[in-house]
Amino acid sequence: MLGEIIGEFNCHEIRSRVLISKVHGTKIETTEQTQGKLLGIEVSGTITYSTRIIKKDGTFYSEGQGVNKTKEGDILTYTISGVGKFKDKCPAACFHGELHYQTSSLVFSHLNDATCTYESVTDERGDSRMKLWGLKGPIAIPHPQTPHPALPA
């Protein structure tokens, strides 16, 4: 079950290339700069992901890796995967999936190995807006062991 929104990000595409493989088919590799808030703390970063069309109706699968950094120097890495569809005009698309963080930061350590879910909407210019939710239930994000002044009590 979805929990509260724990992050919101604006993403701007900085590079994209098409890779063709006789074995795996065509994929698009994209790199974006990200800016936003995670648990109320400002973060910026970079994500690179690859996208493959998996169905004739245009449904695609994406997976990638990213890194976020706070102004205080806390670093989080993550893996992301999801499915989606292009809208009327490429690269406009909407997709959703899951994200997993890893960090040595005490501020964000409670996100280690937690499953988050996201939705991302990309416009015709390649800019996107992403929302990130924590999950409730047996795979929920645990409460932080070390409270941070910017985190709600």
C-alpha cells in the first residue's frame, strides 16, 4: 500500500542516445540532472537509465542507476526500474515503478534496502516531474534511528 510522498524531483534531460543490438533490440540511454526534495531535504543529482520497447503497443521497460547529494554532503545511490508508455509526441511519456536507495548517510540510513514507488511524467521537451512514495506494510520504510532536524518528528 502506498504511504506518504517522501520525495519530489524535477529532472532535465542532458543526454540521450539510441543503441541498436541484434541480440537485445533497440534501446534508448538517457541521462538526466535531478533537483528536488527527499524527506524534506534538498538534493540534486544525476540518473542514467536505458529504455527498451517491450510490446507492440509501445509499452516500454526502463532501468537505471542514480546518485543524489545534499548540500551538507550526504550521498545516496539508487537503482530504479519501471514500465511506461510514450504519449502523443515523443519524448513525452508517463511511467511508474520502484526505486531502492543505498547510503552510508546517517540522515537517510533508514532508506537502505527499503522499497519506494514512483511516478514520472515527461513532457515534449524531455523535462520530467517525479513523485516518490514510501510503502506501508511489511516492506515499509522504517523510522529513522537518528533523527535529523529537517525531518518531521
